[in-house]
Amino acid sequence: MPKRVDHAERRTEIAEALIRIAGRRGLHAVGMRDVAAEAGVSLRLVQYYFQTKEKLMLFGLEHLAERFGERVSARVRAAGDSPGPRAMVEALLTAALPTDAESRTFHHLYTSYAVLAMTDRALAAQPFIKNPDAAEDTLTELLRQAQEADLLEPGVDAQLEAASLLAMSAGLGTSVLVGQRSPECATTVLNHHLNRIFRTGDAVLT
């Protein structure tokens, strides 16, 4: 009896191959034939699952986003059984900083996709991310919870601070990626701004 093919697993394996090779060469330099070779499958199989390079890249980005979510969850679990709002905020912001191979690949490919989507019509026609405001909404809710618990300084606008912190985290991530500053320096900058909005005495980034 022929072995049953797990199509979801096969698609994931191909996406992982895309992420590995794009992490080495850059997203712009990767073709479907390269991905097929990296995954150890035929080009025809990659085309069967994704039809076009653009669809493959979008699926790879979505898979990368899922891995990022798992990374955030792991950091939250590491904060203890009942992490407070600040620990949750820290987990979300620091998970995206390129401090190791996985997070460097995430930041590199995510930024590369955004740049390519600005000039590639086929990529631009696809949604970059399904819910572009998801991270901001989550961070805003965490800051509002902190506000209700009287953990924030008076007058803090939760939504405005959420947008500012996410933009800062993304910019710091790029500066680490290009060697402008160290991960420790980026963490210090984030901690400085969290200290500005959270009341003194709360936990700090490590």
C-alpha cells in the first residue's frame, strides 16, 4: 500500500527550505529551483504545491510569522506562571530583536519581503500580512491592562505607545542586523522607554 502523503507537512518542509536558503542568499536571489534543491524534492513538486514563486514566498512569510508567535509564547512561559503586563510586553518586543540565528533570519526575511513587495507587482497584489494590526492591538491591550492595574505612569496613551514601541523595536532590530548596535544595546534602549511609561519598581528587560 503506498505511503499516505501529508500535504501540510510537505508544504511546511518546502517553506522551511525557502527560509534556510533565503537566510543565506537573500530573498531576492532565491528561485523555486533553488528551494526544490534545498528541500530535496523536484521542481515540479514545488510548483504543484505553490504554482508561483510569489505564492511560495507568501506561504514562507506566514510560516515565519507562526514561528515568531511560538517564540513569543516561549518567552511568556519563561516569565513564570502569572506574568504581568510588562513581562508580556517585553516578550513581544524582544522576540523580534535579532539576537540569535532564528530571530536574525526572521527579521532579515520579513524586512526583505516588505522591500520586494514595494517593487514587485505580483507580491504587492498579495496581502503582506493577514492582520497588519494584530501586534499593535495585542500590545495596546496589554498596556491598557497595565493601566487598569495602575502600573503605568499617568497620562500614557496605550495605543500611541503601542505603535511607538513596535516601530522602535523594528528599527532597533534593523540596527542590530546591520551591526550598528549590539543586541544588549537595543535591549537597553527598549528598557529605557518601558521605564518611562511603567511605574518604577516593575521588572526590567534581561
